[in-house]
Amino acid sequence: MEIHVLRLGHRLPRDERITTHVALVARAFGADEITYAGQKDGSFEDSVKRITENWGGKFPVSYSKSPVSTIKKYKKEGCTVIHLTMYGIPVPEAESKIKSGNKEKILIVVGAERVPMEIYELADFNIAVTNQPHSEVAALAITLDRLQKGKELKRNFNEKFRGKLKIRPNKKGKTVEKS
Amino acid sequence: MEIHVLRLGHRLPRDERITTHVALVARAFGADEITYAGQKDGSFEDSVKRITENWGGKFPVSYSKSPVSTIKKYKKEGCTVIHLTMYGIPVPEAESKIKSGNKEKILIVVGAERVPMEIYELADFNIAVTNQPHSEVAALAITLDRLQKGKELKRNFNEKFRGKLKIRPNKKGKTVEKS
């Protein structure tokens, strides 16, 4: 399974840290790349690149001027489009309907303040992680967890990412190795 | 099971939105209340109160001047203290060790930039949701999900919260009822 994430409507300075959290969750939870739309933000791109350089793996960040065109392009390629919205179908109901085989390609669209209705229409699934207001960061984490059936949390992260920085899990402190 | 959340080291303006997301995730994912430490922030408290007024349920927000004393108080009451940190034991390994029966009381400590070593020592479990850098918002969501075995996502939220605003799940649009 290949998973891409599209973050809509990035606004500065408001979304500076939230969009970074969205990107880092995507990377840590096994998504393959992220595209963002809204305001172009070199500092956001640099943060994600710096983390990827230190902690390893490949995690491209790209910018889209037109997220609707980006979604249409993914749909043409046969990709399943999931839009995360509190107005959608509860995730436990939706997850059984989404094919998540090895060959599947999934685009997860992460909204912002106001998402155009066109995106609700284009999405194959409008999914709600609780129908309550909370956080796109949490909604993305839970969706990535459900799509991968919890496997992404059982990985050996040091083997997967082969970063310069590696954590050895510790019951009571911090153990970081640098290479 | 009763779950409280303690958010450490809130800093303004940096953590303004992240701490709000932490609080809203706690509420939506079934935690009972939140305490925060760091800078006192009336605007954060008001945001959470406003959301709770509109979307229902009870979700007290309180401030702690000394998070270490707060944790010690919880421990005296027999509460299990879970500290979320990327340096800890992987969540799939830890979750089987944490009792999560009906009578259990759990405090989840959500870190900030630098967490004093004393908190690692005080915690019954230092838990990592991936040993990679990402987001305390996502770590909290996954931990609440695992502790409740996914049940919190299957709730009827309108029955649970009885808010003035209610969402009716919709495949392709937004359906909000106001009462």
C-alpha cells in the first residue's frame, strides 16, 4: 500500500506548527510523501527536510497551487481518495469499505478551516474520526493507524528509517545514538 | 476507567494551537478532564470552554503551577501515570501491561519541549508512540484509542455529549443540527 497525504489551506503564521505536525505524523506513521496547498512556506519545508535528514528515510514534501487539480490527478491514476472531515462517516464504519491491499494507492486529504464542497464531492470517502471538533493531526494519526491495522506502530523504526539519530527505547530515560 | 490528561510546559504564543488540539483530542476521545502547566492562558481555557458549551459534555480545564506536585498527588490516589515520550517503550509493548479496567484511574502526561527527568522517574510508564519525532496531539490520540480498545470511536457522540450542535454523519457534505 502506498499512502500520500495532501494538506489543504496552509495559512501563516496560524498553521505553522500544525502543518509541521501533520507532516511529521504522516512520516512517522508510514505515509510515503506529503503535498501541501495554501500559502507556500519555505520554513515548513525546511523543518520537514531537516527532520528527515536527521531521522532518516525518504519523505518528499511538495507544494500544490491547485489542490483540486492534484486530487483529480490522483483519481485518474486509480487512487482512492479519503478526505478527513468531522462531518463524514465514522471511521469504524468506513474502514471496512476501503481496500488497503499491497497494491492500493491512497490519498488522504487533510482539511483546514474551510474546505470547498468540491472536495467532499471528489473524495471517495469523507471520513470522520469522531464527529466532534478536535485536530487534523489526531485524525490523520488514527486514519493511518486504521489503514495499516496498527502495523506501523510495531515497526523497528531504526531499521526502517536508518537515520543519523536513533532512539533505543528506555523505561525511565532518554537513549539516543548518533551515527 | 477514568482518564485525566496533564499537559506540561505550555508556552505562548508557540503552543497556543497545539495545546488547544491536545485538549480537544482529550475531550473527543473520552478523557474526563485536562490540567495544563507552563504559562497560564485564559484564551486557551476560553476556547475549550466555548467548544464544550457548544458541543456538550463536561470537560473541566484547570491550571497547575507545579506539575510534579500534581503527578505526585495522582500517584498517592493510586492512579497509573503514563508519560508520553518518544524515548519510551513502544506503545504495542506497553499497552498489555497497563490495567485498564472500569475502576482504574489513569493520568496521561503530555510533554513539551524539555521534560524534567523527575517526570520520567515518577511515571509508571514512559510510552513512545513510534520512536520518531512527530506530535504530542497524535501520541495522545493513539494512546487514548489503545487504552479504550477503539471503543471511543464507536460511540454515539450526540448521545454522549448532548451538545447544542450535533453532526449527522454525511457521505458527501455537512449536516449540522442546532438545538
